Amino acid sequence: MTKDFQIGFVKNEVYKVEQFGNSFKLIDTQGTKVGTLGVTTGTRKGAFNEGKALQAYINKNGKKVFRKVDMDVYNSLVIPMNTDQGGIQFEDSSDHKAIKDFIHKGSVNLKPQELVMTELKWKYLIRSAVRAKNIMMTGPAGCGKTMAAKALVKSLDRPDFYFNLGATQDPRATLIGNTHFDSKKGTFFSESAFVTAIKTPNAVILLDELSRAHPDAWNILMTVLDQGQRYLRLDEADGSPIVNVAEGVTFIATANIGNEYTSTRVMDRAILDRFVTIEMDVLTDEQEFGLLKYMYPEVNEDDLRAISEISHHTRTQSMSDSGKVTSMVSTRASVEMAGLIYDGFDLFESAEISIFPFFSNDGGVDSERTYIKQLVQKYVKDENGEPLFNEVDDQEKDLEDDIPMF
């Protein structure tokens, strides 16, 4: 007599486990709560605590049982998808064509005009979010990393949470929670806003300035960011409760990587390996001018072009081995400078507030700040539109080969 069953895992019968009060229920790949399906409480609770999924298995007697499997098995059957309403839902993997169309066609029109980012990198960003991957946005300060992350949230209409890890003094309190005492309640544990965030399906969680975070924060985030684990342990003790990261959650971290950022730490390779890295581009003078013109159309174009050319020159010089300055004017600073002009300050006054403080005054007439002041002066005009500073002293003559003439 031949058996009419096949021993092994049932391909499409995979369930995640979620906690509802004191009970643990199975959720199918369509996101539907299906109850317990006869699975014992111990098995369901064990899978939940370990961050595992449950998959049906036919044993040698032909009986269907359930065995723990990695969450990747469950995740491979559900894919975050864009809907007509702009929100996110989970669709069967057979809709791969729709996903590709959204990434390469539908997403292009979602990129805001003020975000100066190549179309290719925008697609990378969208694809990573759609696939619930962790994203690391790198680049110099003020280049638009946080703006790109916020643009993604708005475009996909997802719930979002923001955590500035560079300003965190107590990583455990920020990421896990605190124990409090109340005269009426006694001692009780209060979960952090981060715990609430990771339990929110399809959330986009921005971890700003991750490169400035305390190493304790990195240690806590290790299991949270690991695609094979995706859980947060509330205590270091064995058997302590854990919180599973909800389906579709995407983590976006921003990092300033470079020797000029003295408050940053060399990031652990294990943390970096948990992210898809997207490097933000430093804007050209034309891109900067286009952005400033878009944001402040009322400001005189000559002033906006002056800002963009000054900014671009500092970037070129700072990246050169023989450059006259070691710092660059960020896009954030140039936007602020344009805003000051919009509010009635002139070009030099705006530069004095927005960009001069970023350059050292050490060395007197040979300092970086003197160099930048002379650069800005070349663009300052009188009421008739003529250059205000016509006299070029001997020191400026020495700089003529370094300062481009426009």
C-alpha cells in the first residue's frame, strides 16, 4: 500500500505569531488572524518569543504538525505594496510585475521637486522601503539626508517615527524604556516611544545621526535591525520578554562619515552590514541654484547664483589636497542664506550669519574666514548693480588663481 501524502514542509502554509492580550494567534500571509489552528500554546508562545514563524509540516504518519522556521520564510511570501490610495499593504509575491512598475514608473512622480536626488537613487530608496529593508543615508552634513527620508514617508503615506540618536544621553531609556515609581501604582515599567514604533506595521523609523550614537545604542539595535531576528529584548536576562518588529517596518538611518565629523564614532561593521547604503550627492552649482530658485523665487537671481557658486567653490576647495579651506558650505547653510536675503538682509550680512562661523579665524589675514570673506565680497554689488569691492590688494592677487572668475 502506497502512502498518498508527501513528507515535508507545506510550501504556502506559513504563519507569523502575534500576541493579543495573554493569547498568541496565528496570522496568515494575507494578514488575516486565523486563530490557533490546533497549535499548542507552548509552540505558539515559543515561536513568538524567539521571533520565529510557524510552518505546516507533514510527518511520516501523514499528520500535519507545525514547526518553527525563520521569519524570512514568512516574509518571502508577503511583499509591501503601494496601493491606489498611497498607503501600504501586503500582496502575494505573484504581483512582482506591479512592484517593479511602481518602483521604476509610479515612484518617479512621487519625488518632490525640492529634493535634489538622482532618479536612480530615488528608485533605490523606494525599492528598499517597499522591500522593508534597512536604509543607511550617508553624505556630508546638510546634503539632504533627512529631507530624503521625510520625502519617502510622505510619498508612501506611511506612519513615521523620528529618533535623534546623536542627542541621546541614555540609550536604554530611549530605545527600551524606564522603570518609574508612583505612590499609587508602585514601581512600574514604561515602554519607550521606540517600542511603540517598532510595533507599528509598515512604519518608517528614522534613526537620525546614527554615527553619533553611543555604542550601547548600537548593541540594543543589533537584533532589531537583523533581518533574521527583528526583535527587541526588553532586558538582558535570559528568558526576558521580547518585542517583535512588526511587518513592513523600514529603518532609515542617517550618518555623517568622514574625518571632519569629530563627534562621530567609527561605526561597527556589524551595524553597517544591516543596511543598504545610499550615498547622497553633493550638489553642483547649477543644482544648488535650481533648488534655491525653486524655494525662493522672489529673491534676485544674481544673489541666488552667487550663493550657489560660493557654496560650490568651498566644496571644490575642501575636497582638494591643496584647497584653501577644509570645510564646505552645506546645502542647509546655503538655503538659510537665501532665506535671510528673502527677509531683507544683503548678501554679505547673510553670509556673516550663515557661513562665516563655519570657517576658522585662526591665522588672521591668512585664515580660512578671511579667504571666504574675500570670496563673498567679489559678489557684493552696490545699488547700481556694480561690484562694490573693486580694489584688489596684494593678498587677493595671490588668491586670484584659486577663486574662479564668473
